[in-house]
Amino acid sequence: MGARDVRPVTSVDVAKRAGVSQSAVSRAFSRMASIAPGTREKILRAAAELGYRPNRIPAIMLSGRSGMVGVVVGGLSNPFYVSALEHLVGALRDQGLQVLLVHVDDALTLDSALDQLLGYRIDAVVTALAIGSAAVARALGALRIPVICFNSRLTGPWISTVSSDNRAAGVVAARLLAERGVVRPVWLAGPLRNVASVARGDGFRAGLGALAGDLVSLRGDDTYESGYDAVSGMLTRGVRPDGMFCSNDMMACGAIDALRERGGLLCPEDVVLLGYDNIPQGAWRAYDLTTFDQGVERLVEAACGILAEALTDGAGPVSQNPVIEALLVERGSSGGG
Amino acid sequence: MGARDVRPVTSVDVAKRAGVSQSAVSRAFSRMASIAPGTREKILRAAAELGYRPNRIPAIMLSGRSGMVGVVVGGLSNPFYVSALEHLVGALRDQGLQVLLVHVDDALTLDSALDQLLGYRIDAVVTALAIGSAAVARALGALRIPVICFNSRLTGPWISTVSSDNRAAGVVAARLLAERGVVRPVWLAGPLRNVASVARGDGFRAGLGALAGDLVSLRGDDTYESGYDAVSGMLTRGVRPDGMFCSNDMMACGAIDALRERGGLLCPEDVVLLGYDNIPQGAWRAYDLTTFDQGVERLVEAACGILAEALTDGAGPVSQNPVIEALLVERGSSGGG
DNA sequence: GATAAAATTGCATAGCTATGCAATCAAAGG
DNA sequence: CCTTTGATTGCATAGCTATGCAATTTTATC
């Protein structure tokens, strides 16, 4: 007596029990359908008795729309992306959309993941990854599948990107350090393929003005360890900064720990330090990190707005690229808060 | 010219182009099907030219199995659960299963979430939440849908639970503190509904032996802030421990910060402190936390093994409750490492 | 070269719901 | 009581693939 030997209850079963037609059952479960209140109630009762649950699969076949969105995530080790995912799932649910989650790591190319998803006739793709492959983008475009990215650079008729204003935040960071009297600034960048990080660095350099000539640039890979290592190396080389801007909060935490342990430097007394993302750990007392809040809620809201538009019947290709202002959250590491 | 005006390419289209029957196309995309290599190649070429992608939806209708597993998560603010999710998604993918993700918070009850999922004919449910509602459990059981929980207490013919050996770890924690000469131990518990936390506390108390009489118990809600607040309150009341076991790492980090900031107490010099979960942040230098590693890989592996068995054709109800040993990871907060 | 065996291919169908259309029924107006 | 209008219901079908079965072709064996 295995799981699959039990034929699930169908609308026909319910119809038989309620003494109505199958279409009446279908209508009883549809909001806008025309059906007499009494009939509906009778059907719902019969359905409850039998444990009937409307099957969405046939409707998907007819409409070609599954109500599912493929969400592709990469490094969930960064709490910022976790938070974004959390909000995204909730927001999509509010639009009646389900989330088909794919986790992409080195072993699995994005292409293969999407191949899988396309078999399920997903309505759209949302991703925090930079979709590197133009081929993938083109393929999705050909299938008329809207793609929404976070902080990417990709463009195309069916591709949208929501970003925080990385460059502007970089400028603000530079101004803040200047205000605090910083004269030996350091920029701790993320990996080159991270477009957002590059923009933050550009803004920072631009905002420094004359000071930019003395700027020391370090590179990490967006992890805590890489921040710790980059700063350790810098201290070993004898560089002792009095201000730092880190491309994300995890690296910033690593930087703070390295400054203290390897250089005896404290924030903000010796180094005015800023991060980016406003992850929960940045607020932990050991770090008390001043940072930029990307406004996950607003990013997600924008993404869902675009999605709703793109999924409207009869809509053409939708391609938008809203930019959300990142807000400075001042805490101890900059001497504020 | 909207997205839905473009009829997707079907197997019939491919068949026409390749000059074969529709069934041949179906077989070309099936691994075990009998088809001549030449024919398959011809079909695959035609499929590539047309951009055909096999549609899984009709197969779901026929088989009643969607190849999708509903994964229900709660607080992703705990990196441990994020890590578990990450591994789970990968492991399920290796079994050819897709993940339909649901995030449950106050606004959304588990019942309503599952209601949604059942319309998609999910094959199973995996959750890190304690499914409180026996009604839900019964409903899923009636539908012959396997449910796999992490660290729960729920039982039933179709319900399995994988846990780490919380009680044993508690005992180990107590022994370690005793070894280190602790005489004023403190237990920082999670919320009462957290079965795992209760088991850890029981084990800890049992392992303390005679010392248990002097045990001070605090309660948090598994967040950093609650750990910080609980310990702050304790210090205010004049309690100054020399050893602590915290029900999870986030609370442990909060505890460390409170001990230092509010009591001037350092780990391990003044307080030998242990956590549970081995989250990445525990390894950050500011905390250097000794903790128990639940072995996410092994937990997930066990879960997927059960799942595979439960989804085997003709299998009856599967209910297993494996317990995985948690391994002590010694770092600085206990004076080890 | 003939027969047996195996491999390949095509035909026809099941699977379950939503929906257009026609039919039926009830209510309202004269 | 009859007609008109609107509400409700049933009928029939589309949607696309996987698969059992039969037909056909190829290969193997003697």
C-alpha cells in the first residue's frame, strides 16, 4: 500500500458526492466564477469531507503559466542575501507566486539550473547573481521570460535590474571620512566581477577628491576571512590607515578584527571604518559597524513591481533599472551613533 | 505582442521538423527509452534549432508526482538554518528534486502555506520548524505525504525527524566546564517550544552532577539580542558566572558581548563559554567561540536518505528518527583551540 | 537466403481542470 | 399568465507528454 497507490481525490469525486457537475466544483473554488451561494457551500462541504484539494497542474498546462518564479541564489553565506531572499519570498507570495529555489555553486552552472526550471514552465527568474552568460540571457529572452537581477549590469529586452545607488554611497562614504579628518584612507574592494563593488569604489574615489592620490586599495572576495587577511597583509606592509571603506559588512568585520589583533588599532579611535549592507552582525556590540542600508524592502518592492508588470497579460518586453538610495546607518565604528 | 501570445514549442513541432513521431521526440529526451542513436541525434538537433524544452507539467499530471519538495523555513536569521537550507537544496537537486520554498512568519500560518503547496502536488515536505499543529500532520499523513523535520518531536506514520544528539552534547558541555574548574555555571536556554534547546539543557543539568544545584538558568529566544539582554540582566542582579553553556551560537555571541561590556568579564579568562550550532560568525576573531557542530551535511544526508526511501514506488509509510552526534569544536572561548 | 530475435518506431490514449457556449431555471415586469 | 432578463448549471473540449501495444525494420543465427 504505497504512497502512489492511493488515487488522489479529484473534482469529479467531489462532484459526484455533492450531486453536481465537475464544472460546478471548479467554479466553487474560483473566486470570480458565477455560482449560487448554496451550491458553493454544498460543494465545499463535500470537498472537505473527501479531503479534496484543487489541483493546479492542469491549469498550468492550459494557461502555460505556472505561478512559479525561479529564484537563483549564490552565496547565502552573506546574510544580506539571506535577508533579501526572505523578503522576496514573502513579497512573491503576496502576489500569489510560488518560489522555485535554485542554489548555484561552482559545481553547477546556471545554465543547467535554468534548464531544469524551464521544464516547470516558470513565469520569471529572479536572481542575485550576476548572470554572466549572455547566452543564458538571450535564451531566456527568446522564451519571453522576464529576468530580474539585483545589482547586476546585464541588459536586454526582458531583463531588469534593481540596484542600490552604489556610486552615490561611495561618495557619501568619502565625505564622511573627510569630515572626520581622515588623511590615509583605504578602500577594501570586493572581487572585480562584483559590479556593485566596483561602483562603490568609483564613488569613493570620486568623493575623496584630492585625497584620492593617497588612496590604498585592497581586494577581498566579500568574505570575512578575506577582509581579515587583506588588512593583515596591509599592516604587515607597514600601512597604517586612519579611515577605511569596505565594500561589504562581512569584510568590514574581518577588517575590524585584523586592525585590532594585528595592528592594535581600534575603531573609531584609530580608524574610522564603514561597511555596506547593514547585516545584523554589524550591529553586534563587538563590531558596532557604521554601514549603508540598501533597503531590502524597497529593493524587493521594486523587483516585484517590475515582475507584476512583466507578467501582465499582453505586456511587451519589460526592462527597467530602478536605483534605490542607500541610507547611512551611523554606529560606533565611525565615531557616530 | 505579449509574453503569452507566443505559443511555446511543443514536442509535436519538433517531431514535424525532424520528420518523426511525437513519441520519438519524447523518447529522445528520456534516458532509458529505446531509440536509435541516429534518430535521437536528429531529434536533438531539431529541438535545439527550435529552442524546444521538454515540458514536465503533463508528466506530473500523469504520474501524480511533481518532483518538487516543499521546504518550509522559519527564521532564516539564524545562519545555522541558512546553511542547512543551502545543503538541503543541493542534496535534493542531486536526487532530481526541486525545492518549492515557503517562508512562514507570523502573518502566514503553516496550514495556509501547505494548502498552497498541495495544489502543486508536492511529493514531500521538509521543514526546520516544529510543526505544532497535529491537524496539519494528520492532514499530510492522510494524503500520504512524507514529512521530514529537523530537531522536532512530532511523530506519525509519515513523519520523520532528524536530530543532533542534543542531550549528549549537553552532557559533554557540562563535563568540559567541570574539567576547566567551573563552579558557578549558567545555562542560557532558548524558548520552551524549542525541543532541541530543552534537550540540551537536560543533558547539561545531568552532566553537571552535584554542581547542578548551583546552576543559574536564563532564558532567551535564540537571538543575539536576547542573549545580550539575558546576560546583562544577570550581571545586574549580581550573578557573576565562571562558566556558561548557551543553547545556540547567536545567543552565545550576545552573551560574550554582554559579559565584556556590562561585567568586564572576558572569555575564557573569567568565563568558560560554549555555544551550539557552529555558525560562521562564531569563528570570527571577536568571538572565537567554542561550540558544537551539528554536522549539517550528515543531518541533510540522513534527511535525504529517508526521503528517497519514502518516495520509492510502492513504499509504505516511512517514519525514522535518526540522531546525529554533535561534535565539539574547541576554540578560544573555552580556553582551548 | 530464411527464420528468429531484437531493436526501433508509430498509434492511440490517459491524466484533471478551466472555460466557452448552450441550456435551464428563477425572478421581474406587464 | 406570458415574456424578458439575468443568474446558474452542465456539456464538451483543450492542453502536452509518456507509455503500452502493435507494427515495422534491423540484426543475428543457421
